[in-house]
Amino acid sequence: MKSLFSEYLGEKDKIKARLKEFELVWQKTDKKIFSELCFCICTPQSKAVVCGEAIRELEKTGMLFNANVEELKLCLKGVRFQNNKAKYILRARELFTTGGKINIKNKIILADIRGTRTWFQERVLGLGLKETSHFLRNIGFGEDLAILDVHVLRNMVKYGVIKEVPGYMSKKTYLQLEEKLAKFSREIKIPMAELDLLFWSRETGRIYK
């Protein structure tokens, strides 16, 4: 564990700066929060950087907020399963549009982030617990949530937190593994959100989101 903590100390300032950037997202508009949601809808089985570029382009052109499914699909270049994900984005836009405007921030209950995670996971097509945790982390509220993607799971195996990467995760399994990671985080004295970015950067070579 000494090598892990040493690695963490080397990346600590960059990781904390990135998490601070996530916190600042919450001060931005509902449209920006919605864009982060759409990014997380796109990420399953796709490269995060590719998804980020696609969503930024859709956001910049305004198409994220008014394009139809076919137009959205064409813009999700490089994103796997773009047909389904274009439909999910459109459904999410319908869910969070009232009076012709995107209203999503009022659905995020700061006093109950876990309850908020459940609300989004149950109502937004394309989001599981991992993606919903990712979304909440990217807008500054992921301190106590685990983003259990393959990068994190592989490292959990490496450090003996779990025996193997599960082939399938039910909600019950996800929550159990999240608690295991939280316990490990406390033991090695690296906050869970920071540990997630450390593992992610180790696997991908960059601190992204």
C-alpha cells in the first residue's frame, strides 16, 4: 500500500484541482448540468474522451437541446450504441424540460445525494448506478459515491478488496462493492472520490472525468 499512497501523493494536487472543477459545475446553468447527464448517458462501453467531445459539440451548436433522434445519432460519432443513446438523450430532455426550458437542478436534493442517485437511476433511461454516480461526481456531489467501472474494479482486485471483477452487477452487488471500496478508502486514508480518479488516471494515463 505504500506504493499506492506514494503514487497518490504525486497526483494529489492535480486530483484535488479536478474535483474542485467538478464542484464549480454546480454553479453553472441547468443546461450545463443536463450536458453532464448526457455525457454520462453516452459513456457505457465507450471512451469517455470521445463522449466528451461529442457532447461538447452538441452543446456548442445547441443541438443537444433541440435536435431530433436522427440528428443526435449523427453527432454521436465514435460513441458506441449511438442509436439507443440518442433516444436516451431525447427522453432525458423530455423528462427535464418544463415550460420550454431545461430544469434539472431542482431534482438534485443536496441533503440526500444517495436518494437523488436512486431517483435518477430509476427514471433516466440509459443510467445505471455507475453512470448516475459518475454524473453526480461530475457536478460536485460524488464524495461518498463509487463509480465502479472496469478501471476501478481491476484495481480493487489488485489490492485485494475483491477477488475478481464481477461479470454482472445487480443493484445489491453494486452497493456491497461500493461499501467495500469505501472501507478500503478509509483504511488507506485516501478519499474515495480521489481514489477513483487515481485509479482511472493510472489506467488511462490522464485525469479526465
